[in-house]
Amino acid sequence: MGKQMTEMLKGTLEGLVLAILSVRAAYGYEITARLREQGFAEIAEGTVYALLVRIEQRGLVDVEKVPSEKGPPRKVYSLNDQGRDYLEEFWRTWSFLAERLEQLREEGK
């Protein structure tokens, strides 16, 4: 992943994770795997776990500890109402930016 992609991803990764959680609850490794399935192959698990801590502290997700067959209980994250509101705002902002960028791209042709 190039430097430009890494920088752009920093600003959108939170929204991507919340979008994944809007589909179904998941634990950290599942979220990382889903991101990789979507083409974000170079995202480190540590990056996702740090982000999960931040969104938990901000009250955007609910967390449930679920017993694991291997090792300690897993923290399963689910999007709560505050997280859904935040995700809706993220998508509105994303749409606004995408429209303006496309306009600029078309004008530059």
C-alpha cells in the first residue's frame, strides 16, 4: 500500500470498521479478516485493535465478552444507537466528499 493510500485510509478506517459492525457483531480478528477480504490486505491487526479501543471509549459500540475455545474470552463488538448515528454522519460526509472529488476530476479532464 502506498503512502497516499495509507494516509487516506487513516481518515476512513473508523467508518469502515463501523460499517462492518453495522452488518453484524464481530471480534477484532473477524473485523481485520473482513477488511482484508475487501482489499485492505496490509492493515495490521494492531491498528484495528487500537481503533476498537477508541470507538469503545467513545461509546459507539457495545462490548460483550464471549468464551473462546482457545484462550481468554473474546471481546465481541456490536454497533449501538450512538454508533449508528455516527456511521450515518460518516456516510453523509463521505458522499459529499466523493461528489466534490468527482466534480473536480471531471473538470480537470
